[in-house]
Amino acid sequence: MKTNDVFFVIAVAISGLLTFGLWSIEGNTLKNLMTVGAFIFMSSTLGLLLGVSFSSARTGVNIRVVSGLFFIIGIVINLVFAFGTFSQTSYVITNGVAFLIFILIARSIYMADQ
């Protein structure tokens, strides 16, 4: 696993801009919590999608597909919570479970090393 610094920084910057967009939604009642949660979720998924290369082509493709899917899932989750009225507990649980499932799948693919 090798990090491409330029692409990784670009991925983190894109995640920061998307997080700022979520923060600036007028009806968002979870602004501060969502800022932290969305940035962690999106920067980690987009960072693996764009900024990391793997020695095995199969492993790289599989992790990029999983990262892309969970990036889209993360955007959808955060948009639902930004426009809806939900509690902090439901946001933390939903976002946390999705993030932990992403880590579990990505780690399993990486450890299989096919």
C-alpha cells in the first residue's frame, strides 16, 4: 500500500468542501456534529478511493469500488440528516455503523491479498 500524497490531499480538500456545503445548509440542526462526522467519513472513503495505490491490482480495484460505494452512501446519509430533523444519537449510530462496516470490508479485502 502506497500513498500518493497529491491525490490524497486533493481527496481531503474535496471532502472538506463537501463538509462545508453540508454545514451551510440552512435547516441543518446537527451542524457541528455533522461537520466532524461527515468529514471523517468522506475523507477516509475518498482518501482510499483516490489517494492510495496497492501492490495487487485486484485488491486495489476491490477497495476502490467499496470506497466509492461507501462514499456515495456517506453523502446520502449526511444529506438525509442535513435536511431532516433527527436526534444526535440517531446520527452517531447510523454514521458510525456505516463507517465501521466500511472499515471491516476494506480491511478484509486488504488482508485477503489476492
